Amino acid sequence: MTTNEETGHPFYIKAPLILLGLVLIVYILSVLSDIFIPVAFAILIAILLNPLYVRMEKRIPKVPAIIFSILLAIVFIAGLLYFLSTQIAGFVDKLPLIQKKLGMLMAEADKWTNRRFGLSLKKQMDSLDAGGGSLVRNTLGTILGMLSVVVLIPIYVFMLLFYKPLVLDFLFNVFSEKHSLRVAEILSETKSAVQSFMQGLMIETAIVCTLNSLALLIIGVPSAVVIGVIGGILNLLPYIGGVIAIALPVLMVTITRDGYSAQLLVIACYLVIQFIDNNILVPRIVSKKVQINALISIIIVLLGGALWGIAGMFLSIPFIGVLKIIFDRVDGLKPWGKLLGDEVPTEHVGLVWQKRWDRIFRNLQKKKALEEQQNAENKVEE
């Protein structure tokens, strides 16, 4: 008889344990989301800043190198926010005109829906206005929460970079000494792949933001830069973000212009940009080994949104990419890495075995037919 160590636990024991573990992990992540969300963003930023920090550490002491790297990141983000704020100021100046045109469109839509379906959009809007107090309170709570996150993230980034040797030492000590070389290879490959993946995402996002803004400026869409940058950021959410990114400029053009030609131009330009992004930018800039298939991308974005809201939607793709990198480099997890990837095999293993069995069955049939024919000939000779 084989022992439990040789065969492993039966499936009906392992499956409930795995499900129970997943439920506990999701519950902990949900309950402690206020703690884990800043930590997750800090991990991504620390991965991006690590190459700069390593270069700086060769010239100056450790703590100043970390502080200088974080300050550079803060200056970059502050400059980007300042640029966007100047563009948003121009958008705010157009708000009275936009509100007037939107009110006209809503009145027309209300008449049409009331005439066709007996529904009144005005009543729906009034019910939303009735909850304005709670909306204001929720907005203030969100702003305060964002401020606390903004303060915590630089602290977490500093700690992650400062204690990086401690974390690496822990990972080596977790595994036995005979696996040290393999652990070092996996950590080295994973670090370089993750950094390449994250840097590629940043470069791809910047290019898409630029293309979107240029296209909207040429068409003459109001607040083109703001909408283009928002569309480039939403592009990080596969498929779902692309739809929202197209809807924003189309809505703006509908509010500020008459006719439908500008809307068609916006849709055509965004489709061309999406084609360039999917077929040129992503394969060449973002690591090809970290491409996630469409099914997993949509599911993981929705799961991230259900778990952590908008922050979870943006964090889901980078972290599933990191998981795929790790899965691809660990022998026991390689099937999961293939499941996450976008390389579709022409033949799956079950089909290969089916073809083999079909070939064996046909050979047996031929052999049986030859034997029957030989027996018939022998009877005729007798």
C-alpha cells in the first residue's frame, strides 16, 4: 500500500481546504482593506523605484538614497497633478455651458422615454438629489481616506526599500539550504521581470495618454488633455476601461456640439489607438511573458472591484501579472501560469491522447479485419 506522503491527500479533502483558505484570505483582505490598499500601492511603487534606489545607493548612503528616490517620485507625480489641474481648470470654466446643454439633452431624453415607455428621468434625478446629504458625507469621507493613503504610501515605500535585505533573507531562510540556488534564480528572474513589466505598463500608459490627447485636440474636443489622460489611465483596465475611455469623449462631444460626425471621429480614433496599443505597444513594450488572457483579465478586474473598489480594479492587473511571473518560474505552478497566459495551444493534452487512442483502435480494427480475411481464405483452401 502507498502511504499518504506518496499519494498526497485525496481530492475531496484538498478541495475544501483550498476553498476554505481562499475564503479566509478574501475575508481578511476585505476587512483590512484600509491597511492593505496603501501597502499594495507602496509595493508597486517600491518595485518601480528599486532600480533608481540601487544606483543612488552606490554613490550616497542608504537612507539618503531612499529619501532622494521617493522625493523624485513625489516631484514627478506632483508635476503631473499640477499639469492636470491646469487643464481641469479650463474644464471647470466650461461647466455652465455643459450643464445647460446637458439639461437640454436630459429634457429631450425625458420626453422620449416618457412618451415611449412611460418612464420619467426627472423623477429618478429628483430621488438622487434627495440623497445629496449622504452623497456629500461619502465624498468627504473618500477625500479624507485618500489623504491618509497619500501620507501612508511614502512611509511604506521607505520601509519596504529600507528592509529589503531583511525580506530577502527571510525568503531564503524559509526554504531549505539545498533549494537556495533555485530560490535565488526565481527571485532574480521575478525581480527583473516584474520591474520590466511595471516599467512597460508606465511607458505604455504614457504613450496611450499622449495619443488620446493628440487625437482629441485635432478633433477639437473640449478639455482634450484631461479626457485623453483619463482614457490612458483607464486603459490599464482591460476591455472594461477601453469602453469607458471611449464613452467620456463621446459624451463631451455630444454635450458641446450638434450632429454626430465628431462622435464618429472620436470612436474611429480611439479604435485605431486601441489597435496600435494591442498589436504594437503591448507586445514590444510590456513583457510578452506577462500577457494575461481576456477571460482572466475581465474576471480579475471585476473581482478586484468587488473586493477593493476602484483601487482594486487598478491593482488587479499588475498583481495578477506578478503572480503569472512567479507561476511560470515554479515547476509545480507552471500549469496555473499557462492558464493565466494568452497563448492558446493548438491541441490540448486530452485531444492528443484521444488521437492516440483513436489510432490504436483503428490499428486493432485493421488487424482484426486482416485476421478475419486470413481465416476466410484458409477455410476456402480447406
